[in-house]
Amino acid sequence: MTANMLHNLPLARRHAVAILTSMALALTGLPVGAQSSSVGSFAEAAARAAATAGAGFTRRSSLQQMYNGTAVRPFWTANGRPTRQAMAVIGILGDVATRGLDAHDYASTELATMAGALDGRSDSTQLARFDVALSRSVVQLLGDLHEGRTDPSRLGFHLPPSHSNLNLAAMAVDVSTAPDPNVVMTSAEPVYTGYKALETTLARYRTLAADTSLKAPPPATRTLHVGDSYAGAETLRRLLVALGDLSSSAADADAAQGAQYTTTLSTAVAAFQRRHGLVADGVAGPATMRALRVPLVHRVQQIELTLERWRWLPDSVPPRYAVVNIPGFRLYLFENDRYASKPEIRMNVIVGRAGRRATPIFTGTMNQVVVRPYWDVPPSIARNEIIPATRRRWGYFADQNLEIVSGGDVGASVYPLSSANLSRVASGSLRIRQRPGPNNSLGLIKFLFPNEFNVYLHDTPAQALFSQSQRDFSHGCIRVQDPLSLAEFVLRNQDDWNRSSIDSAMHGTKTMRISVSRPVAVYVLYQTAVVAPEGTVYFYDDLYGHDATLAQTLARSRPRVQ
């Protein structure tokens, strides 16, 4: 639009155009005075806009690739007006909350305003600014859907790069011509069944969080057992129905009981407890009431953060893999399941205590099983726990079946227990190990996947701990509830190893190292919202505070288009 044309417009229209132009320039990063300069072809204007597409835009090279050439034509307009695909994409950008993202990151409102201002008489500069701004948001969204909004290494997660080198420029062009742009957008997302199910769950929980008729049940003055009076019984019924833990028909029948904690409510609360990592006893104690009173908007955020972590995972998985979910205290085993749709085996695990002993988030490859292992006591545990306990009572050493050694497991030199040798252990010239046996801290078998943290999976003699709902008791390694089933999976179709022979070896007298002929990839992950294959939604506490850290990181570091 020329200066004379602008001057001849009514005052209100002139203000509107000025505001729109400033907004467009902010989107592209061009200085405000740029509209007064001479305008060349669309290709030239687009190249200038792409070159200054906003400070902090990490995918600028992909954007510049789209507009690198003298024959470039608009991707998002035809005859000076937005294409059908452009309008569809603007709608997708405005609806990214359904994918657990923030529409402000993709300038959907500003783009809709810019599109509305194109009337077929727009000059090449105005068309270029709109084109580049929309392409920028498309490239941003495709990249965010494919690999996440932040690098997991920034949060201390050790997940190696495992994404294909997606050509974001070519994919954005495909979006601009696709009969259904959303199909192309969706193809950038993880293929895993759990991710898709969680997206569906997000929509449901957004609806629940927006329902002002759903209230948190009031706190109880004491732990609720069946038959107790509870003024919040009706509020609790409504919530449990909405969450799917109580059927509408059962709630209607139970309503006649009024302000009473009934058997029906207790059964529904047990279902709720099971889904939230609590002991499913149907008794509404303080922990259960806290979980029932968590705002549903917080559950929405848990889902959004878990979707982000799904995007950090590899584009494809090997034939055999194991997944440990730390806050859920669970291990899942898969074979020939590229979508992670249904684990062959599920079992409980024990992970590292919150704090300095937290289990790290990382990946590895299981390549060895050790039957009747020695436990090489980590130096920190030897110094801080075993040596002080031994100096207090010398019989402790024998009770724990410990010995002082140097060298490897095979042919290790054994040293007598003495104050001097304990001092050598403290200085690092000797070490302490626990002999194999049923009371060994590693149990009867361990599973090795070499990593910088010296973390592995193993059996444990402390089986009673698996009855606890929150199982962060270890020094960082991961204890498994059913090591025999895990070993059977790992050594499947290998030599003469089967369930019976593995069990015999575990209860034999010989330490054995078995190489895994078909290695198993191991993913130690952190997911606080999970949809099980049968559709049940589980929420877990933020055991290590990783959810809180990720939320802060995303809020602090995401570039926003103003």
C-alpha cells in the first residue's frame, strides 16, 4: 500500500493498517521503518524477511532454505489472498493446545489478523511478510512436534540424539500444498501408542478442568472408613464419576446414602488410588485426600509435560527393549512392537531415593547377565555406611557376608578385616565386596547395560519393599520384583537357557556371566502421566521434581512472537 493510498483512507482505517503493519514487522523481525523502503519482487522481499525472522529462532536456517532463490513464489497466497491451506494451518496453530502446546508460541492470532488484511491488492512486501511469518510458525511447530521444545540435556537427562534429520523446509512446503495440512503435521509427531492415547486424554482432562461444576471434595477431619459420616460425600461422588472411577448408575443409587462414606464410594476411591500410585485400600486418608484435591488443571499440565518427554524419544525402537518409568515404579518389556502398544511383561521396580541418590534418566544396551553376582560396594557407601558400622561392631562385617579385596572378581586378592585395611578402603586402595548368596544386596542376578552412572537392574532380598506404593529406596540402581521373568525375556531363544535352567543357576553355587546374544535396549524415563494399553489413565507424583523444572524451563526459554 502506497503512502498516497494510506493518506486517502479514513482515519480509523489508517490506524488499523498501521497497527497491522507493525504487527507484521514484529513477526518477521524487520525494523518498523522498513515499509517505506523500495520494494522489489516477492522473492527479494521474502528473502529479506526470512533473513531477519526474529532473534532466537533456532530453526532460521530451515526458513531461509524455503526462500533461497530468485524464482520463489508465495507458498500461502494465491492472487493476493490466503490459500485454503493457509487458513487451515492458521486454525491448526490456534488449536495446538490439543497437542499440549501453547498457541502463543506460533502467533496464530497475529497470523489470522494478517490473513484478514490481504485483499488481493496487497503488494509484494506485505505478501512476503505474511508468507514468511506463516512459514516460520509452521517450521517451528513441525520441529517442536518432532523433537520437543527444549533439549533434554539442559535438564540433566542423558538421552542421545535419536531423531531423523527431518527436512523441515521441505515438510513445510508439503504442508502448504497438502489436501489436509493436518495429516502432514501429524506425521512429525511420535508414532507411539502411548503418545496418541495421551493426546486423547488431554482433550478429556481439558474439558474436566473447564467444568466449574466439578469441585474438589472438602478435607475430612479424619481418615474415612466405610460407614463414616462425610459432608463432602456428594461432591466426591460427582468427581469420581467425572474421572471414570465410579459409574453414573452406581452414583445415583448411592446418593440415597447422603453424607456417608459408603462401600460404593470406598470401591471407587480404591480405583482412584490405584490410578494415582497409592495403596488401593479404599480408605481415604491424608494422602488420598490430597490426591483427590489436586486441581484438574494440574493434571492437564502433567499430561502436557509428559507429551513433551515423549517427543524426546527415538523415532524408532530396536526389536527388543525395556522401559523403566521412574515415578510409576514400573518396568515394561517389549519385543517387535515399534509402537510400544502392549508390553509383554510388566513388573514393579524400586528406584533411587529422591535427592542425591536419584536414578538418572538415560538409555543403554543390556548385553550381559550375571548370575549369583558379587556386589562391589560403591566407595561412597563403603566410606559413609559400611566402615562406620563395622567400626562400631566388628561382627557386622561377617553378618553381611563382606570381604576386603583388590583386583577383579576373578582371582581377586582377599585381605583380612582390620582397622588398617578399612583405612585403605577409605583411601581407595582396596575395596569392599559382598559375596554371592540369597542375602546379597543384588539378590541372585543382575542385568548390565554399561553406562557412565554404573546403574543396572538387579534382584533384591528385600522383597517386602515392593508392597509399598512409593518405592524410592535404592542408592540409584533399579531393583526388579520378578528377576526370573526378566532373565527369561532377556535370554529368550539363547543356547540352553530357559526359565528352569535360569532358576537352577540362580540357586546354584557358581557365579556366571552370560553374554546376551540379542541385546535389549534400556530406556530409563520419567513420565508422570501414563495411559495403559487398556485405556486406564495413571498419574504419579513428581518424585524428583523434574516436572516442575521442565515447566519452568519451557516458560523461561521459549521464544514468543510479540
